[in-house]
Amino acid sequence: MGEHVIRLPDVGEGVAEAELVEWHVKVGDMVREDAVLAAVMTDKATVEIPSPVEGEILWLGAEIGETVAIGSPIVRLKVAGEGNVGQGDVAQSDGGERDAAAKPQAAPESPAQPREPAAAVQKPATPVIVESRKEPAVAPTRPSGVRGSTGAPRKEGEKPLASPAVRLRAREAGIDLRQVPGSGPAGRIGHDDLDAFIARGPQAGKVSGLARNDKVDEIKVVGLRRKIAEKMQLAKARIPHITYVEEVDVTALEELRAGLNKQKPAVGVGTERPKLTLLPFLMRAMVRAIAEQPQLNALYDDDAGIIRQYGGVHIGIAAQTANGLVVPVVKHAEALDLWESGAELNRLAEAAKSGTATREELSGSTITITSLGAMGGVVTTPVINYPEVAIIGVNKMMVRPMWDGSQFVPRKMMNLSSSFDHRVIDGWDAAVFVQRIKALLETPAMIFVEG
């Protein structure tokens, strides 16, 4: 038998390190060739690491949330044959503790173990929570020599121990004995405990069904959530935001959208057409507005002092997924018609939600749309997708009474809340840009009129 070391492979595009976001195995597991061992994240792309050999897991080289350099050993396996472990591998595996790693059953007791086994990594972060799962639920089953807590209320379902006289006093005082810490054997509550509890305040322990909750959970920020946090912090630290809000009458647009969705495709066009939402119309309006103000379709390299203004309009669509916010990118929106924009938007949204979007599909945007759909609120202050210079925010649509000059009429209204990098975009230019989009959405036929 031998040992085989698996190193973090090169995941491409010059990435020097990756964050470990998930283990699929633990020490002692038997794995087959091509079985997935772990998942790592670079930027916003998650990459699975398969096993090239069959064997038994001896050692895991990182904890979830740690950043691992490309080429670093992350797994050691016991395999049939000689394996691939050399002196360099032994030295890099945290001090060469091959013997300790080769005996996973003794690892928890060994102080020389380089890292905790995966089973320990997966335990809850707070020792209190772990202990509460192991304690018996009923106090009498505790050893008689254990004294009760002096501060914390009993856990849910645990019966308080007290004499009839103490119980009578508590009942007359309106005190819930479950909230009284006992100092006697097995946590038994005495008169002194009750006196001390009453002295803390008249509202302590009143029988009302309400109880203090002093639990604190520590949740490590890892994976996509950490990437989002880093990107937002960078955007707010470097970009002085200006937000411009404008209301848009989308009554005519909604009528056109409903009519197009009912329309059957012409002969030769094909039978599959996506159901149009508002976003493809907004994308086409943005393409038209950017043609008149190309400085909005740009990235600002503030370290180099360079603005890179793009001819191609690559629109990022901020999408909420089960794992967090991602931004798939519709590339070259200027070359897509309304239906093609809708189809590409649907494809990318599905890939993002299923977690199959590629790194290429999640990068390269030059301007971004953010929308919360029906939950979009009345006004938002969207954070710019660094290093872009503009983001267009879509708020929810509402029917409101609007004055047409002679009477109030119901109209479908929606706000656009858009933010701009004030270092690059002046307030006047931001207003002109949003007003142009507003005009196109309020007169949607103009979206399709070239020139």
C-alpha cells in the first residue's frame, strides 16, 4: 500500500489561489476514481475537484473558508501500489506527519495532527450548541454531584427541581421556575435561589410565555457570500455613488408586451419564442441610450487612471439564487433583437439558479441591471458593480391615479433607481441617460425605430 497526494489543480485564467467552500468526503472514507472530493471557488465560479485514484482518505489539508494556493496538497489517500508521495510531499503536508495522518482513528487524540479531520470541521462552530445536543433533556438523569447553572435558564423541556414550598412561593409570585437557575444538587432550586432571582427585578421570570434568548451563533462568511461582501465593500470604498430616481409610465409598454406574448411567430421564424418580461425591452432601450452616451458603457480603472469605454454592450443581470447574488452577462446586447435578448436572458438566469453558469458567463459586464421583480420596492439605492460606472435599478410596478390634464386615470407606473460613479459621470449626464430610457419605455414603438 502507498499514499497518493492530490494537489489543488490550476483552475485557469491565471488564478493563483482558490477558496475551499465544500468537502464531499471525510477522513476514513473510501472513494472511487473520479469521485468528487471538494469544491473550490475563484471569483464567482465554483470548481469541483475529482479524485484521480481509488483509495481511503487519510488527511484533508484545509478547512471550509480557507484560501488554498494552486499546487498545494489538499488530500492524501491510501492507495494500492506505491502511490505518488515523495520527500517533498511529506515536507509540505504540515511537518511530514505521515504516521499521524495514516491512522485516522487515532487522529483526534494526537496533538501532532496537522489539521482537524473533516468530521471535526463539520461540527457546529459554537461549543454551546454541540453540548446542548449531548445533554439529557430531563434533569434527574444528571449525576447527583453536578451543581446547576448559576445564570442561564434551563433548556426547553427540562423540568426544574424544587420542593413543594418553593413551588408554592414561585406560583404566588408569578415566577416561572424554568427561568430560575438552581444551585443545589442536580440543579435543585432552593429558597435562596428564588430570593436571588426575585432580587434581580420584578419582571424576571414572570409567567408570560416570553423568555430571553441569549444564544449567539457565529457564522463564518465563506464562498459566494464572502465574494459578494468583498465586491460590495470595494465598490462602496472606491466609488462615490450618485443615485437618480425617475418614475416611468409603462402602461403602453405592458400592453405591447402582452400583445407580443400572445402573437404567434411568423412562418419560417420558428415555433419557440420566449415569454417576454419587461427586461428585454429595458435592455433594448439601454442599447439605444448608450449609442447616444457611450461614456455610460465603460469600466474605470482608478489605479491606472484609465476609463475603458466599450463599443459592445455587455449587460449584467443581477440574479438572486439559493447561494446568493450572481451577475450573469448578456454579451453584445447591441446585436440581439427583442426575442433574442429574452431567450439569452432566460438561458443565463436558469444557468445561474442551477449553479451551472460558467466563469465566462459570469464576467465581462460593462453595465448592469438590478431588479427585485414584484418585491422591488418604491425606491432603491443600488450599489454599482465595480469597476463599472453605472447600474440601472428596476422597482416594482404599481397602478396609480395620474392626472392627464382633465382627470385622474389609472396608469401602470414604475420607478427606475439608478446609480452612477460620480468621478466619471456628472449628474446632468446621468439624468439625460435615464430620461432617454424613460422616453423609450413610455413610447415603446420608438425602441424599434432605427436612426
